Amino acid sequence: MKKLSGIADYAVNRTRFYAGRIDPSASLAEMPFTMPKDLVTDPLAFLAIPQNEVVRVTTLANSGTTAMRKRVFYSSGDIENTINFFAVGMSTMTRPGDRACIMISNPTENSLGSMLRTSLSGIGVKATIAPAIRSVNEALEAAHGADCLIGLPGEMLYICHTEPRLKPRSVLLAGDIVPGPVADVIREIWQCDVYLHYGHSEFGYGCAVDCAHHNGLHTRDADLIFEVIDPVTGKPTVPGEKGEIVITTLTQSAIPLIRYKTGNLSRLIDTTCGCGGKVHRISAIEGRVSNNIPVGNGRNLNICQLDNLLFSNRSVKGFNASLRNEEGRITLVLLIESKDKIKPALLREVVFQDINIEVSYGNADPFRQRGKRRIKEL
């Protein structure tokens, strides 16, 4: 692949990290993986442009730790490519003259929210970035009158349950893993189209997006190469088999990344999409390699299991989960906001018998403590 050879040569000649590490003439499978910890350890080793050409720097926590953080750099060309990708994706779920409300990110120059607003403006959609939101009531005020809402899955579900009469025409779920039941419930209550987006800060936020046929996410083939591998062996999976997403950038000028292991789990789809698109597709993200919390005897528990289980109950509006370990005695602590009580037997479908479960019921407004969903360790 000419593009692969070109970006590999660029990375070798312009970055300290890849110099002498990869052979630009090698096939993709012969090139070594790049690990997130590599970017954490020395982000400047990946920088391929002069620092005065960097237009944005994003600092990210690495897998929940505050001790070490990733820094991701963007050039003006990287920003422009992302805006163009967003414009194509958003055109499937909006119409000229629509109003969109962006409920993720902030209005800072070249932020995710700013790029989305610019892309929407370019296709004739008036977009606003919601100010800092601290409650569902503030979220409802921001969302009022919007034809398209863009936000985190758990937050959009909570708004939907709180105000079923809002009824936007389309919703884009982004910024976190989307449990299947969440998209289904929003479609059912609001009677609207619900789209899924998969993004990564390391790749300019835009990686893959749903189309109106909702049969997998179309990947950003002009700028990225997607692989799905067995996270243990590193070997490629076959279409339909779950594995870890690995991404290689083709056009990213600030920090080229070769075979970067994302930690996200998905599947390649090799069937034809009803939209007629020729780009590759992946399934909705099914979890992360690293989001498991060990609970003894080689067993794990993760937020995706709980999300899929509890949100499949249409009465559950939201919930928070914590894990308490007292001298080896593990307790799952759940605060659930629901119209109906949850049967203990339901929770035992994913929670092992020797783990205690404490359930209380009350307000679980996700806007009070925003961010990606996770099980907190007490």
C-alpha cells in the first residue's frame, strides 16, 4: 500500500520514536505495535512537526491514572481532516436549516465541540455547544428545540427518561461505549434515529460512524487503517470475531501512529451495507481490554456487563456502581434510579455469587459528575 509506505517513511524520518524501529518497505503485519504506554512515556518522541506548528494539545489520563498522562498534538491539517470527516457523517443525520445541540466537549478553539460546530455550519446546520452542565434540568434547557442532540450515551438516556416529550429527530451517541439497550430505549421513547460514533483523541477524535442503515460503523478509510486482532496473540481476527482495534494513521502529520493498540473491542464486518458505501465497517464497541476489575480467582467485573444488564430494563433511568474490598471481602455497591425495584436474581447474571451486592435507590443524575462510565473502586 503506497499510503502505508509513505506514512511509515514519514514517521521514521520525522519522529524519534519510529526512527530505526520500523521498515517502511515492510507489510503492515510485519510492523510492531505501538502501545499507549509509549505515548505516555515520551509524547514528544512522536511529534513530527515543529512545535510552533502545533495548533492544539490534548492531555489525557491514561487508563484512569493521574500519575501519567498522554499528550496528543494536532496540526492545522489534522484539524481540517477531522472537520471534513465530521461533515460527511453529520450530513446523514441532519438537514440544512436544522438546529443541533452539542452536549460534549467545550467551545475552546479546535476542541471536539468546536470542530463539530464548524463541520455542522459547513453543511447548513446551526449548532450550539452547551455551556457547563451540572444537572439534567440544565441539560434539558440546552437541548430544548434542537433537531439533533450529540452527547454521551448515559447522559442522553437520562434526558430521554426525564423528558420523553423532547423528541429530537436524531441523536448521535459519542464519547463513550454505547450499550445496545441504551440506543434501543432512546429510539423507542423519542421515536427518533439514533446514531453511534467511535472516536479517539489520538486520531483527531473521528474514527468511525453509523449510517442510516445502522448496520455497523463506517471507518475513516481515507485517513486510517483499521485492524482487529486477538489481544493476547496479536494475530488478526476473522470478520465477526471479537478482538482489539488497532489503528494506523495515513494522513496525521503532527503525530503519526503505526499499529496503535486502542484497547477497544469490536468486530470487522464484511457484509454489504444497505447504504452502498464501500468503506470498511466495524461493529459497535463492545468494551475495553483494560476496563475489567479483578474480583479474585482470575475473575473480572466491568461496567459494560452492568450497563447491558441494567439498561435492558426499561424502568432503569441511570445507576452508579462502586466496588468495595474489605480484607478480601468484595461488595458491589449500586445506586439505581428506577421506577421498579431490581430483582437480585437479575444482578446475579453477571455478578458472582461470592460477591456481596448492596443496592439503594435514589437520584443518579449523570450530569452531577460527568465523564465516561466506570465502576469506581472505593
